Amino acid sequence: MPAVPRISAAEADLAYAAAQCVVETHRRLANFLREGMTLGVIDTFVARTLDDLTCRSCFLGYRVAGHPPFPSHACLSVNECVVHGTAGYHTAPMQAGDVLKIDIGVFHRGWVGDAAWTYVFGPPSPLVRRLMAAGKESLALGVKAMQAGRPYLDWAVAVQDCVEKKHGFYCVENWGGHGYGRTLHGPPHLLNHRPGPSNWPEAKHLWQPGNLVAVEPMIAAGTRVTKQNPSPYNRRHTEWPVFAADGSLTVHYEHDVLITESGPRVLTEGLEETQDIIG
């Protein structure tokens, strides 16, 4: 694995400013969202907001092997879609009961901010309320476990035990967080669950002061397994959205975190105060 960067105090201030642009975008979204809106309308609002905050999307045009360029300003993932939903994959207007995950990534003054939150339209059902509670609690407990000198595995154990042992849901397999900084993705990869025999070689690596990461529990009500659909335009590609394989409801929460000598610092602080029940 490439070395995980360690940023300076001055760089941390710039990373914090970018992270807070993401938080402000979520705040404005919470006041904007209404039943009857399409994902296209929501994505256009994100684009206008980023422009107003002197940011640009990290996601629009993003390229990964096996996919076309990402076509939206935000990742907009409805119900059984866990992550990477595009503005065009789901065309129906939002209706009561829909669970919408909104992942915002920005470039601001040369630094990235990247964080996601889950919203529900109308009063949440008991299941959705429990899922949202599991997401928020697992994120908080996982961050607390990210102490300098401790292994990355501590994060995963805290998240998985909260999600699966306490709440009875599932951390989706092999998806997780990542390092970032001046680019959207970098080392390390951070699973949200204990590794299998060989699928997370970084698990025993230790947190170091100055490490900057985006951590993001992804939770499904009924399964650990995900699926992606093949692209109808290119047989070598798959479409972007990632779904729970059994079609069950999902949630996604993400914070930007800086490791310091005195403990983890959440750069996206305030995001957890966002109004996430719409209507």
C-alpha cells in the first residue's frame, strides 16, 4: 500500500474549510428538499449551491475503470441503492417513505471535502428510524475508535458491532471509506467490517497524526451483498449505482476525519445536526 499522507496544521485548516462547504451544502439541501422533486432537480440545486460557495463538484466527470465518467454533481441514491446513484438512474419524483442518500464531494481552494447523509421524505417508518439510528451511532462510535497508534481495524470493529450486533442490520461487504486530501481518493481503504482472509491488508496498519480520511458506514436492512447492473451502452462497463442485492432499504453516513495526537477531529462537524426528516 502506498504511504498514507500526513498533513500539516496549515493544510488541516484548508481541509476544514472544504469540509465545511460540504456541511453548508447539506444544510441548504435540508431546507430545499420536498416531496415531488426529481433527482435531476436536486442535483441542479447542488450545482448552484457549490457555485455559490466557490466550489466545484469532485464527482462530476470522475473516472474509474469499468465505468463511464460520473454524470452528476452529487451521488443521489434512493431506497435500495446504497451509493453512487446518478441524477438520471431513478426518474420518479420523491414520495413519502423514500430514503435518499446524498453524497457531496467538493474541490475548494485546492482541497477536497466529501461527506454523505441520509434523508427520509415524510415520517420515517420504524424500520427506517432504526436504520438511521444505526448509521449515525455506528459512525460516531467508529470515529471515537480512530486513535493515533491504534490499528485501522478498531474503526471497523466498532462500526460492525454497532450495526450488526446491536441493531441487527448489515454492513455491506467490501465497501468503505478512503483517504483523501488534494484528490478525492487515496490510501488507505477503510472497510466497515472485519476483513476476510485477504481482502483488507491495511487492517493492522496504525493511525498516525495528520492522517486525513473520509469514513462512511453503508448499511442494508437485509443483506451484506451488493450488485451493480451492466451498462446497456458498453458491455465492458457497469452502471454506477450500487444496490443491496435483496432490494432492502439502505442508509449511508460519511464524515471527514483528521487524526491528531489528542484524538480524531471531525472536519465535517455540524453535519449530524442537519434536519434529515423532510416534510
